Amino acid sequence: GAGVSQSPRYKVTKRGQDVALRCDPISGHVSLYWYRQALGQGPEFLTYFNYEAQQDKSGLPNDRFSAERPEGSISTLTIQRTEQRDSAMYRCASSHTGYEQYFGPGTRLTVT
Amino acid sequence: GNSVTQMEGPVTLSEEAFLTINCTYTATGYPSLFWYVQYPGEGLQLLLKATKADDKGSNKGFEATYRKETTSFHLEKGSVQVSDSAVYFCALTPPYGQNFVFGPGTRLSVLP
């Protein structure tokens, strides 16, 4: 079956604009995770869901960041009033067991 | 808090050389430990895992042993190939949690 997909793959936006990043997990996977990865660094945990419930959002850097997964499948990560420091690769992963995570290709966000 | 430290790269080896990439962690209790690999132009893939002390994870000729006494999970391979060139990430998830913590990654280049 299809893997984790993310859209858009690349997003360039102006400072102050809102952006919405989409993640479509592997069908049937209960858990969905969002990470941010700066160049040359490992993924940094942002938040995760089991089904539609947001279980942990301790990694969201501030209240401009939010995420939802209303029907327990597709998830959207929204960044309001973007700033240049938000530029990074945003990665989504899904899991059936909570151990093995399957990563999507990521969305490269550039804030100008 | 939980953290993962990896040896800094890049690591450059000749084909058929022995590989060790060091990983140490800080965590309370008994986390689960993972190695993920990112090949050029691709997303992260699980390479191997170990969920309790003294477990050995192995895959594709790579091995790592969960050492509680030294809080380490070093990655080894006896004979590397050019196709092993990639970035390798050590990661943990705490007991009863799903918020993965990744190390910064180690870039491996294998020369023919």
C-alpha cells in the first residue's frame, strides 16, 4: 500500500502569513507524529495523536503552532504568523504499534 | 530530560571497512532504543530497535546492543558497502511514552 504522504513538498511563504501542512498517514495506523528537522540536526518532536486525540503537544514551540486530526486519519499542522525561524523541514510519521514509525518525505518550509 | 548523543560526522570509510557509530542516551527508566537511516533524497527508515537491556537489534548486517550499564546503543557493521552511505540517527522513546527523541545524526560516506 501507499506510504505516508505529505503536501506540499515545498512551501515558500512570506513572514506573517499562515501555512497549513498536510499529512496523510498509512491507512489503519493509529498514531501520527509531527517533527521539525533543522538542517544537520535530527528530527525534533512536536506533537502526536492516537486516533483523533492529541496525546502530547509538549514539543510545539509556541501558540502559533497547532495541529489537528479530526477524523483520526489526515492531520494538518498549522503555523500562524510565520517567522523566518520557522523555516525547516517538517516531517510526519505514522505508526501502528507505537514503535516502528514510518516517515513521510517531509515538507520543506521557507519563510522569507 | 531525555536526550541522545551521537558521535559527530562525517565518517568516511573505505568499502569493506568496519563501522562503529557511537550513541549514548540519558533517560529515566528503561527507554526503547532505535537506529534510523536516511538515504540521500529519501525519508527516515527504521534500521533496527531494542526494547530492553541486553537486547541486540540487527538488520542488513548492522547490529546494536542495548547496554543499560553504559547507557549506550552503538551501531556496528563488519563490512560496509558504498550503498550504506547515508545519515544514521539514534533515537529513544521513554517508557510509557511515544514522544521520540532523536540524536543529531551521523553522516557516513563509504568510498569504493
